[in-house]
Amino acid sequence: MALKLHFWGAAENVTGSLHHLITPGGHQVFLDCGLFQGRRQESFEKNTSFPLPAEKTDAVLLSHAHLDHSGNLPGLVRQGFSGKIYATPATCDLVKILLTDSAHLMKRDLEYVNKRRVSRGQEPLEPLYTADDVEKTLQFLVPVPYLTEFSLWDELKVTFYDAGHILGSAITEIKWRDPVSSEELILVFTGDLGRDHLPILKDPALLKAADYLISESTYGGRLHDSIEFVGEQLAELIRQTHQSRGKMIIPAFSVGRTQEILYEIAQLKAKNQIPEIPIYLDSPMAIEATQIFNHHLECFDEETMEQLKSGNNPLFPAGVYFLKTTDESKELNESDEPCIIISASGMCEGGRIVHHIANHCANPRNIILFVGFQGQNTLGRKILDGAEEVSIYGEDHPVRCRVEKILAFSAHADEQELISWLSHFDRKRLKTLFLVHGEPDAQELLMGSLTARGFNQVHIARQGETFKLT
Ligand SMILES: [Zn+2]
């Protein structure tokens, strides 16, 4: 009698997080159900194949709302899943806006692709899921607060702990008691692990006991810049923008990065480190996400709570204007006043940020400030890599503005932070540390560093592998 762990997604890569747990009683649980992101055809095939028929899956334990962890839940529902999806209350709220947006983007992408296919006499492609599937998915969500143990079929006891990665992100602890030996087995899944001292969120909770651990490994072999100097860097760039009477354009993900930037701006304003300059948050989704943050004080760290108590909400700093309508957004193009514009998407692949870049990249007085990772072949990456000209909606635009970056905001633990967090576990009890959610090079480097520090039970999980947890 034993639990079985079957690795499926995010094995030797960083998308499509899905690990499959089978209980001795025959229940089937998924840890996450993320979207695999890659080339269209390959993605469709991977996202429509699950380790077992969707209707035979009993439950999903969802670590957090990022699409690479939650984004294929509607795909699972479309194929017949009707079990429960457990997640923290903040994750349940964020998942709603992220999945709705995901279905919307898929629809738009497919309309474009299918127009071309039909004109070539090819069959139109099916969507992975639709807005209706998202609606159904949301009905299966069961919010469970942090540190609140809940039971599944009297077989498993599950607790979510703060992961400090994004709002609502959880480390999942699963306990199972062997009815024969009455020994307890503990499996811990990090989800995506955050970092100490990130703005707003509590630091990742420290756990000590696990027989088996599934750990993310995204930043194996790499170290982040210190978060300590982010405020100073940002202040200097804002002062320069004000002085040159230019505009600063900040592409930022709607969930997480935008709120971190707002928080930093609030700190700079409180310390009078930046001049009076209007700041616009120009993204309906980011505005919605910021309101969700504001409803989940249980996720906030002490510093943020103290500011709230003193009447200063660092998510809504004075002098920051939230623009909802497209007319308000367009008005910014006509104004010559210096200002800061924060907008989405984070990699400049869609949304209002694309228009702001098109309208402002030719002016040397302006700054485009990158505050997050820019994927290959994205507009953001091209500008960050120094392109002298970019094509936006079929028109060429010279890039003559300044291009700056502050990349210390990463929401993932780097190698040192991962090792430090893992080092709290009782090494004598730990039988296997499985590495998931990392590129092979990063995983090899992390495994080497862990082994050098005395972790001699590390295994890089491969897709399709099954382990008996005894
Ligand atoms: Zn994540």
C-alpha cells in the first residue's frame, strides 16, 4: 500500500505544470493543471493529452494562478472533469481573471489563424477551450485558506502554506497515514517558490518535514540582483524622465509585477524621493488584479499591513491614476506632459502597451523601462536587445528612446534562495527530492550544487516516470 507519484508536465521544462498522484484508495489527484506553451500544434497536442481520462480525475490541488500552473484547467473541464479544484481564496479570485483572459486571447488568435487556413482550403482549428469552459471551471473551485488542513476522502490531509511567489501562491503539504503501519508519510510540493523581501507578500513559509519533496528549479545555476536597490534605480529614472520632460513607459504583467511597481512608487513618494509627476496605470486587467490584491490582506507582509493601518495604501498611491477606458488611454498620446505609464502585456505582445510603445519609442526624451523577463521573439525582447527599428501592427517604428531595465523583481527564488529554503528540511527524513519546472541545464546545475551541500537524494523528474512513495 503506497501513494504513487506520476510525473507528467513541467518535467525538464518550465510550462504545463501537472503532477499526478494516485492514492492507495484509487483516487486520482493532479497537482496543478498548467498550460503547455510552445509551438501551436505541439501545444495543442500536449494540452489535450492528460495522464488519464479527464472524467476519472477526482481533484486538483492548485498551487497558484499563473497560467503555466492553472491555464489548462478549462481544457480538463472541456474533456469531462467535474471534480473539485482546491486553491487559496486569492488564487481562486486571480484564476478567474487569468483564465477569462486566456480564453479571450485563444479566441482572437484562432480567428486570425483560421481565416488564413480557410482561405487555403484547410480545416479550421478547434479551440483548446472557450469562455464557457472557463465559466464551468470556476464553479469547481474550492477556496481553502492558508494553514487550514482539509481532508480528501479520509485518505489525505492537505495544507497550503505561503509560497511568497504571487498573491495566493501556495506550497502544498500532503499527509497520508499508512493504515497498516500507521506511519505518516509527507509529500511537499513547492509550486513556484518566491523570495524573501519581495514587496507586499509574506516570505515563503519554512517547512521542516517531508519524506518526499517536489521542488521547482527554474533558476538553478543563477542568482538574481538584490531587490534592495530597486527603489533607488527606479527613483533615478523617474527623476531623469521628469527633468527631460519625457515619458517613461513600463511594460508590466497585470498580476504581480504591476502591484510591485505601485508599491515601490508609494515608498518613493512617502520618502519624497521623486518629483511630482503623474503616473498612469493603463490596463483594465491590472486594475482588476490590484483590486483583488486589496481584498486579500491575509497575503500581505508586516510592512504592507503597517502602511495600510497608517492610512497609506501602497497599492493605490496618491498621484497614480487608473485608466479604464480606451479613450482615456488614447488621451495620453496627445499630451506633452512628462508622465509614467504602466501598462500590459508584460512582454509587449498585446494590449495597450503596444500602442504606447508605437507612439513613444521614436522620441529620445522617453524611456522604456523593462521590469520583467522578455521571452524570445517578443516585441519586448527585440527592444531590450537593442533593435533600431521595430514593426508594430505592420508599421515600422524607429527606436530612438532610452531603453532601461530593472530585473531584480523576479518572483522566483534563485539558486541560493532555493538551496537555503530546502536546507530547512530534516535531511535524515527526506527520501527523494524531485526537481521539476526547470530547463535541463538549470536542473543539472542545481542538482550539482545540492549534491555538493550533502543532498544525496536529488532526482530530476522526467515525463512519464512513476514512483511509489513508501
Ligand atoms: Zn508562477
